[in-house]
Amino acid sequence: MIGDREMLEKVFGDHDRVWYLTMRHTHGRINHADVSELMRQYMDIVYEDALTVVMLRSKNHNRTADARLADEQASELARTWIVK
């Protein structure tokens, strides 16, 4: 659980690589909407299946704008399940 936006910003500031694993529908129940929004903006979904989502934020994980846009479009359904 990420308590609030400030806590997530601190985690991002303190660590070069952050992994986040969650179960679908559970994330929205335990985290605030502003935390979810920040995660969607600054983390990439690197794996997803019917029950889980794995997200990554890394200074060494750079992708082109086209790749990010394609992932964003492909992940629309997953994000609606995470952020409620």
C-alpha cells in the first residue's frame, strides 16, 4: 500500500528503480486515486494477466514516445481495472 502521493514521490526520489505488483481490483481499494494517477503517469506496465499487474519505474528503462503511446492504448482496459 502507498499511503499518499507524497509517500510515492519520496519512493521515486529515493530509488532509481521501483517495481509495483498488484492484483486487479485490489489496488483501487487500498490506494487513493491521486496515487494511482501518479503511478499511471510515471510507471510502465511491464506484465499483466487476468489477475495481476506488474509496473516498473526505472531511470534505465527508456522507451520511445511511439512505444509509450502504443502501450497506453493497449493498456486502457487494464488501467480501468486498477483505478476505480
